[in-house]
Amino acid sequence: MKKQEKEKYKIAYFSMEIGMHPDIKTYSGGLGVLAGDILRSAADLNVPIIGVTLINRYGYFNQKINKKGEQKENLFKAYNFSKLKKIKSEVSIKINRDKVYIAAWEYIIKSAKGFSVPVILLDTNLKKNKEKYRGLTDHLYGGDREYRLLQEMILGRGGYEVIKKIGYSIEKLHINEGHGSFVAIAKFLDEKGSVKERIAKVKRTCVFTTHTPLKTANDIFPIEKVKHYQPDFPDKLPGLVTGNKVNMTEIALYFSDYINGVASSHQKVTRKMFPKHVINNVTNGVHSLTWTAPEFIALFDEYIPEWRESGLSLRHAFSIPLNKIWLAHQSAKKRLLKVIENKTGEKFAAQVFTIGFARRFTAYKRPTLLFNDIKKFLSIHDKVGKIQLVYSGKAHPQDEIGKSLIKELNEIKKRYGKRIKIAFLENYDMKLAKLVTAGVDIWLNNPLPPNEASGTSGMKAAHNGIPQLSTLDGWWHEGYIKDKTGWAISCSKKTGNKKQDEKDAACIYDLLENDILPCFYHKPEVWREIMRFSIAINASYFNTDRVVRDYIQNAYFN
């Protein structure tokens, strides 16, 4: 890219993970896939933005389920460099007394009209580096707390130096989650003038998106450790460090003029967590073209030709005949069922109601809630209407509870598999996500409120006419319309105890028994109308076309 072209790019989007392409394993789940979707929509809208992340050459991990139903983590052995271009520029940053050299690779996200959004991938695997630094960009969320701290220094401070060296004239630094907050430190140290003037300049530059509703999920490091590796860290700035701890979320809050949560419910939670800051909201979305199944792409092209230019135009889905929506869905469903058979040997039936649950396995997402009263659930399956279940997702290697839930699910599958079809698809990734979110009949999401910041898998499902069954948490507060877009698990306002699980499970059973299954099996026109509403109401709004426009209007160019 020529110098004049580089100077046109004004925004740098810093994210620990970015889901650029299914074969490039620089993502673990929702955060990274969202980042990739935002950059894809930015390319569609000709937004002058670049992405900055780590190369993560071994990715997150390759999941295998052993005979005991346990998750085992393996490295991705072959990194796909064929889609990357090596950048000649190299930089170095100081870590303690050592010089750590950082190389960069480039991946280009290109829109259908040819506009390019470059993504810069930072790499420390260089012979000139000491051995202990070469692997800092190898493992996404790997290693211990010290490894994480050093990775975040590479992302923030190294990324800042790389984009300067390449020649980009960046005016806005968008910090996607606290992992990238050291870029604000780099900007502060690079500025001239009084402390007050420098802080003001950084604040005018930084945009911060927070994704967690839990204080315990923020990255927090001892100030001694941070100062050990970064002696120039400005810990004396008033209010920057409290209790001898460096909270990466609070660093980003301190240095950002525009701060947002990722759903209206998350905005409320974040305001309570950080009452001294003005918290805005940009509810998440997904990239429409990426997450729409081929069958629905063809339908939208036929009935809503402008949908590729504007996600909002999907509201015109009411012009699509219901029978055509159903035929497209059945085709997508059969493709998923074929994959299930190939991967597991299980033969699912296209006419049987199929529930999908695919996301990170962790305690608050309650992946086994559906089996809270297994006798009741199986009774509904036997007497009201047959059910098939498709599960997929990874647990963080250090999340023992999450891994135990995968094992528990596979034990349930083994015990009751002759009575009800249950499939667990290992190694959930973007390719599998696209199949599952388009191929099931309903999307189940039952996090324990208020722990879900947003969630995006149900938005992917909505683009394929799949309604959602979810607790009123995250985006579903905005996406749920009674009798139109799906069903709400809203039987209790209490949180955090076994009674909550019992009440929410009972609510699911009641909805399945009295509303959902009777509608699916006996009121096909009503069911198909709900599918159409899911597209027209939810897909038309919960897309990254709208997300990027929100950032343009409120954060990037104001």
C-alpha cells in the first residue's frame, strides 16, 4: 500500500482476537468473531479502519472429546500463512531491560466493491529475540497471568509502534476489551506537553468497548509486576492505579472519551460497575453476508436485492413467501444433519424439532439446564413432540467447571442416547457455527442473568429465520418480541442459586410443552411466520452494518 493510501486510514481497532477467516485461528469465540464482523462491515461501508491483533500461530486450541466425554486440548499444528503477507517493517519495545523485536503480517479484508481493511498481526517469533519472548504471540489466551500481561504489552505498545512505523495516520484508537489498553499508555507516553494536556489528547483519541458485566473477569495485574516489565508506566497519574493493582478495563476507561457497552442491559450493568464514567451503548451485531446460509442468500437476493448494501433492508423480509422460507430452512437443516452424521454417526431426522446450543462452556451459561429435570424433559419428548439436540462449544483449558459440564453433557448423551438424539460436535469454529446457526429449528440460550454482556450466536440464527429461546439477558432484552421473534425464559428475577435453575428449567419445559412444540408440529404457518419475523425484526437490526454506523456517528468522527 502506498504512503498516500495509508494516510487515509484514521482508525485503529485493537483486539486480542479477530476472526478474519475460518482457517486463520486468531479467535476463540464471540469477541473475536464480533471483531472480524465489525471489520468486514467497515470494509463494506468504506470506513478507513485497520485492525491490530496478535498472530496467535497456535491459535486457541484444537478440541478433542475422549471416550470418557472429556475435553482434551491440542495445538493447531499448521498455521495458514498463505493468506498473509509479511510486512517489512519491524519495531522493538522494552520489556524490563530487554529489547523485544516485533514483526508484522497483514491480512486484507476486502469488500465486494473492493475497499480494503488491513489487519496487522504482531509476531515475536524472531531469532533475534530471547527464547522467552519468542512465544508471546503463539497462544491465544494461553499460559499464566504473566504470559497474559506480556501479550497485552505486545498488543498495545507493540501495536502502537508498528502502525506508526508502517506509516498510518491514525486519529482514533478503538480498544476492544481491556486487553488492548496499553495502547493508551503508549499514546500518553508519546505525547508532548503538560500531563493534563497529554491526558486530554489521549482521551480525544481513544474509544473503548467493554464486553464483560463481571468485575472479576477484568484483567488485573499487580503494579509491581507491571512496573517490573514497564518501568515507564505512568502509575503516578492521579486515579490511574488503585490499591496497587492495574486494572486493564479501568486503564481504558481513564483514557477514553467515548465508552460503550454492547447491549442496553449491559450498559446498565456497566454504569453500576463504573459510576464515575459515562457509559454509552452500541448493541452488538453480526456480519449479515458472512452468517447467512447460501439458501437464504439466494432468497434475499431474489426478494430484497438491496440487502447486501444495507442490513436494515432485511425488514422487507415480509415480502418473502412463507413456503420459500421453510424450503430454504429445510435445505440448510439437511446440510447440518449430514455433517452430524459424518462427524458422529448419529442419524438425525429432518422432520424432528431440533434445538441448538453452541457457545463457550462455562458455569453461568448453564449448558446442562435443559436436563435439570430429565424425567420431565423426556416426558415432553415422548408425549408432546420428538426433540433432537445439537451441542457444540469449548471450555477454557483452565476452566475446570466448564470442562466438567462438557463431560456431564456427554454422560447424559451416553445414558439417554437411545431415547433422545443428542449430538456434541467437537472443535466449534466459524465453519461449524455457520452450519449450526442455520440448521437447527430453535436457538437455546439460557445464561444466568445478568452475566451475558450481549451474545451474538442468536443474531446469526435470526439471519436464517431461526427464533430464539433465551433468558432475558444480553441482546435478548432488545430482540425479544412476544409471539413474534421467539420465547423468553423469564420465570424468576432472583439470581445465583439452585432455585433459579429449577424455576428457569421449569419455564423452559412449560414453553416447550405448551407453546413451542405444539406450534412447530401443529401450526406450521404460525411457526413460519415467527421465522419470517426473526429475519425482518432481528436480522435487520442486529447486524454490524448498523454497529459500524453507530460507531461512525457517535465515536469515530465526532
